[in-house]
Amino acid sequence: MAWNEPGKDKDPWGGRDSGKNNDGPPDLDEAFKKLQDKLNGIFGGGSGGGKSSGGANFGPLFAVAAIIAAVFYVGAGVYQVDAKERAVVLKFGAFSEIKTEGLNWNAPLITEVYIVNVTGERQYPSRGLMLTEDESIVELPITVQFNVSDVRAYVLNVKDPEVSLRHATDSAVRHVIGSTELNQVLSEGRQAIAAEVKQRLQTYMDSYGAGIQVNTVNIQDARPPEEVRSAFDDVIKAKEDEARLKNQAQAYANGIIPEARGRAQRMIEEAEAYKAEVIARAEGETDRFENLLTEYKRAPEVTRQRLYLETMESVMKNSSKVMVDVEGGNNMLYLPLDRMGSRTPVAEPQVQADSFNSRATQTLESPKPLVRREVR
């Protein structure tokens, strides 16, 4: 059944008398008034003597707003610090403490919190054209790897530590390259340059009190500017050819000098051996002569005859024709026909053993000397 049927005087808004006409829209002011009365009843407010107060009571609304603001304030002060991070807390702009890992809370608007990663390694790449000591231009790419060593100094001492690091890196690199020749920058001197740049850069950071530890400075392949790249390539190729030729010459010298020294040493050793041989032969001849003299003193005639026969044998053994002349007898010519056709001299000609031995025996027994002459 509808509330506005005939015979019904119920007012759903409760703000009109039952005797009055209920046609028309509800009264909004009365609806807000009822809502306010209910809120006042909830939060301890109300109208005196059953009548509503003349002005609106906003105390409960302020209380709700205060509670909500307090919740947001407490929530805004909660922060999390990881194991690799440290939090620097400033109270009214002054250093207060350093927070470690865990869940922490600080009062917003009173304290400031700066969370910094202190274990992760960071890097800064740089590239630029620089002037060397010999007034050449080179393009040098460089990478600096660093981390935070002192979080308090990193936050408080320098406004922007990484910008200061970039400026210091450019200064250190240009200082080192400006005192180095181009050949060392392009070839084998890069490691020494990187070590010097690292040392100088760390000195700058320590003087700034930036709290930065420089770990590594990497210098990649240095290159000349693009406009003169071809000329530099020709120079590098010429230097490589020079080094190659020097190595070849050194290798040739290393092969010739030991060989010459070996030949010289061999000649010296041969001379020493010849010297020792001559001395030994002379000493042997001397000993033999002394022994022979001793035997000669004991038996002069026999020794003289033996020496004569040995001498004639040594003289005649290389002859191809032998004339035997016996005083008072017939001369005999001995011709070794089997040896005469040979072009080389006969080392030891053989004679007929029976006739020669018999004649030698007759010569030794005869009082007359035997005369032998070699016929060429």
C-alpha cells in the first residue's frame, strides 16, 4: 500500500504535520537536521531540552579528520631498510643517527631520512677528446667503478657526490693524459694510465670528503679522432713493421753470433790440441833419443848398423824403383812392375822376401859397407 493513499496521513520524512497536505517533495533541511542529531547522539552531542541548537556542531567531524590525519602521519613515517642499505636520519636538519636493516619509523616533518645503497658497485662511463703531451688529440673512453664507503659523508659533506665524481674524473684523466705521449696511450701504456688516474681520483674524493671509494678505473681502446683515423692507422702500421724488422734482425743476430763464437772456440781448442801434440811429440822424441843414446853407448856398432837399416827402410819404402849397388859385384835394378802403373806413390813397396833377406844377411856379414842409391 502506498504511503500517500487516501485516508493515510503518514509522512515518511516526519517533518510535517499529519493534518497538512503531504503532497510535494520532502524537506531537505529537515533531513539534514535529523542526520546531524543522530551523529551528535553517537559522539556525545545533542540539543538541549529536546530542541535543536541554533548552530551546527562540527566537533565530531574534526575528531574524525584528526584520527584520519594521525593514521596517515604514522603511516608516512614508516620505512624499510634492506640489508645492503643504510639510512641516514636528520632531525631538524642535523645528523641524528644511522639506521641499519629492518623496519623503522621516524616522525615526518621533524626528521628526514636518506636511504643509500652502500654495498652495490656503481659505475660511471665517460668519453672525451683529450690532448697528449706531444700535442696529439686522442679520444679516450673510460669507466669508473665505485661504491659508498662512508654513508654519513656521502649524504652530508657534498651536495651531489656523483656529479663531483664526474668532474674529478675528467680532471684526473686530462691531467694524466696531458703528461703522456700518444704512443703510450694507444699501445702498452693504458694500464699504467688507469692506475695513475685511480690514485689521483681517490685523492680528490678523499679531499672532498665525499665518502666514495674508487674500486677500478677501466680504460678501453683509445682511438684518434675520426678525421685523422687513416693517418694514425698508417703510423701504427709503420711502427709494427719497424718492430717486426727489428725482431727479424735480432733473430738473425742471435743465430749468427753463437755460431761465430762456436767456430772461434773450436779453432782455439784445435790450436791448443796442436800445441799439446807438438809438445808431446817433441818430448817423446827427446825421450827416444836419450834411450837410443844409452843403447849406443852400450853397443855402438850394432846400434849404428840398426839405425842405418831403419833409415834406409824408411827412405826406400816410398820408392817405386830400387838400385842395389854392391862393390865388386854386379849392379841389380829391382822394378816392382805391379806398382809402377799406379799414379799414387806406393806407401810400402814389397820386395821379394828371399832375395832381399839373403842380400841383407850378406851385407851384415860382409866387412864392406853396402851402398844403396835410389833411382828416380
